[in-house]
Amino acid sequence: MTNPETTSRTRPRRREATRGTAPAAERSARYRNLVNPFAPVRIFSDDQVENMHLAALGILERQGMRVLSPRGRAALAAGGAQVDEATHVVRMDRGLVTQALGTVPAEAALVARNPQRSCRVGGKHVVFAPVAGPPSVSDQELGKHAGTLAVYRDWVKLSQSFDVIHVLGQMVEPQDTHIAERHLDTTFAQLTLGDKVPYFYCRGDGQLADNFAMLRLACGIDEATFRSAPRCYTICNTNSPLQLDLPMTDGIIEFARNGQLVIVTPFTLAGAMAPVTISGALTLAHAEALFGITLAQMIRPGAPVMYGSFTSNVDMKSGSPAFGTPEYAKAAFGAGQLARRIGVPWRCSSATASNAPDAQAAYESQMSLWGALLGGCHFILHAAGWLEGGLTASTEKFILDVEMLQMFAELFQPVAATDEEIGLDAIAEVGPGGHFFAAAHTMARYRDAFYTPMVSDWRNYGAWVDAGARTATQRANTLWRDTLAAYQPPPLDAAVLDSLTEFVARRRGEGGAPPVS
């Protein structure tokens, strides 16, 4: 098996080049800051987009949203919204929403502990994030089982190891740690085993205060510096239809107040939590996203925020969620148009309903990615490892997804067409009936001319059988295990590690911070 340290970060080495050729560049260096060169796909006309936007504003004016957080209702009332304390329903005038949209940054720089791992959202930039939140994990040996802290730490290592994964995340829920202390363990793992931008759950002010304090310790910065730029991110989901619960509301408030990136994401399944039509589901989701974004700007005008979309359909025979469907891709195209209409960076996802890392998982995930990336998405959550509708994080699926993400990253690379690249001299050198294997033009470029896959096996059938006839899923199993075996954590100052260790021990002794619900 190829050494994972080379496979994950650079291309595998090939035979030595002829004398005088340049050494091969590290291909994965291209993956750290991706730019999507393609114009977004449009599924709706400008008039249709405007109609949905105006309809969403009308929903917020007439029906409003139920807000379960007293703190949130107070902040919304102070910002000019109409609050009915008897029903907890909050209505927003369209002028209030339009004013808030005017202060949202079109782009935001996410600052990592390691400056080389910083990344941008918005514009043409693309960020890939790992799967987030499954309670279970799976691999070929153990099958499906509950997430643990040890498994969570392994997922941090895997996410850190591949340059095409740009940020860390809550890849699995470690159920063997106490809920009041779990945030301490997962944050400690992200900050000591990785140096990319971390992800924090919104489960109450106490937990977020701990998370933010630990991040400041890891970065060696004070509170004012922390608040000056986003150094972490979170997802705040609305409770579709038209409800915002207590931890999500307060999470939007705390992230905005501290200048950290909050991604407001309605989860609308057409036919279940939203109208059965794509345009209806998108309009409802748009209204809910506008509500959360407006709240964030009320708290702190100019706070970094993203427009999150997660609209798909259900299987109308069983009621089960369906992902990676044609409707999912169409909804992604439409969500991108709505996000661009209001000038806010856009988050989408890669998802599948498959229960195994099989062909269904691959084609549904790729359909999701085509919808997101051709739709102009800036941030793709669940880009690697998602399985079983988000209930399971699969290590084999993670590797297969990384392969697919790297292929998209190569698709983004510019293609030159200079005279030298066209190779007129090579065509003349080879002549009729010859071959280009030994041409000087080929020898100068062959090391890095094409993408070399981590997982795909391009040998003929006989050679593949002789090597054990292993499937892509089996090869992915070997690769994730080899990657963990060779893992080395990024540098961390000993004094910083001591400070983080002492902080966790102190807060654990104080009982941690129970989540709110």
C-alpha cells in the first residue's frame, strides 16, 4: 500500500525523470485554497428568484417565526421586530430585513491557528468541511457502532491529514463522555490534534464560553483580537417550518456578538417540513434563513454569516429523507441563486441516504456535489464521511469522498493553451504513426501531467485479480488505517498545551457546562 503521508499530501513518487527535468510539484498544495472557475448554473429566471424572495419577505411580515429564546425575542424587539410574547411569534418588516442584508460581508476570511490553513468563504472560494454530528460510526471490521471520544480523535486526525479538507468539525458524537464535559474533550482534540479552523456546537452560553476561551489559549490571543476576525464556525439550524429553538437562537447571538462565523441553515424536506414543490420548499427555507441572518446583524452589524441550504425531498412511500436526488441538485441550484440575490455567502452539503459505502453512496454524493459546486457553493458541509442520511460517519466513505473532492479540486485548476503547452514541437518530433511516451514534451511533464488517484485501481483485470481483486471500499479501508498509523500532530507549544490541559481539568472539576435545550 502506498504510504499515506505521500498519498494524502502529495502525489505518489514515480520513477526518476530524465536528466534536466524539473522536480514534481506537490499537487496537494493546490487544494488548500480552492477557487471555482465555473459560472453558476441557473435553474430559475431572475423574475422567478425575485418572486420567491418577495414571497419569503411576505411570510416574515405576515406569519413570522416562533422564537423559543426569551433572550432572542428581546434582542429582536430591540432591533425593531414585532414580538408577540403570548405566542412567541416574531414578525419582521421587509425594510428591517433589507437593512440587515446590507451589512453582511460578501466574503469572510477564516483565520486558522496555522496561517497556512486559513481559508476564505464567499466570492469564488470553496471550502470543504467533514461530516458533522452523526451519533454512530462504521467501518468494515466493526460495522456500525456508537461514537466514542477515541473515534472522534481519529476523525480529527483524518480531517487534518488531507489538504482538500479545509476545516475541522464535529465529525461524530462521542457518547462515552459526559454531556456537560463533551465540549471540553472535543475542543481539546481539535486544538491539539489539528491546526485548521475548528467547529463548535451551540449548546448554551456556558459551553461556548469554554470553547472560545480554549481557542484563545491555543492561538495566544486576547478577547479583543479574538472578536476581530472569525477563527471558528458553527451551524445554527432552524426548526422548519418557521421555528427557532433556544440553543440555536442564542448560538446565533453569541457567534455574532463575538464576530465568529455562523451558518444559518434551515433543514427543509419537501413534502414533510416544507411544501412538496422545489420552489415552495426553497421559499420557506429562504424566509427562515433571512430571519436568522437578520438576527445576527441586529446583534452586530457586519458579523460574518452564511446562508445555509439543506433542501431535499422525501420518499413519499415511506416518509424517509432522500438525498443526492435530482431534486436535491435542483434545489441546490435554486438556493445558490437566492443566496446571490441577497449577496450572502452560501453553504450547501454532500449527502446520501445509502446505508453502506457502496455505489449508491458514491452516485448520490456526487450528484450532491455537482448540485453544490455547479451551483456556486462557497462552503460544503458533510463533504466527507456522511452515510445513512447523516446518522453514521463512515471511515471508508471518508476516504472515497476525499478522492472525489480531490478530483473536483483538479477540475478547478486552470488549463493553459500556450504554444508550449499545445506542443507543436512534440507533434513535429513524433510524426505520423509514432508515440509520445518518450517525446521531450512528455518527459518534461509526465510526473504531474495527470491526477493520480489514491483509491482508484487502473490496472487491467488480470493484474487486479492477481493483486487480490480488492474493491475501492476495501482499498479505502487500508488507506484510512495507514493514514492514522502514520499520523503526526501539528506543532503546539508546550506551554499552550499545558494551559489547555489545565483549563479542561479545572472546568471538569467545576462540573463543566450542561447544555441547554
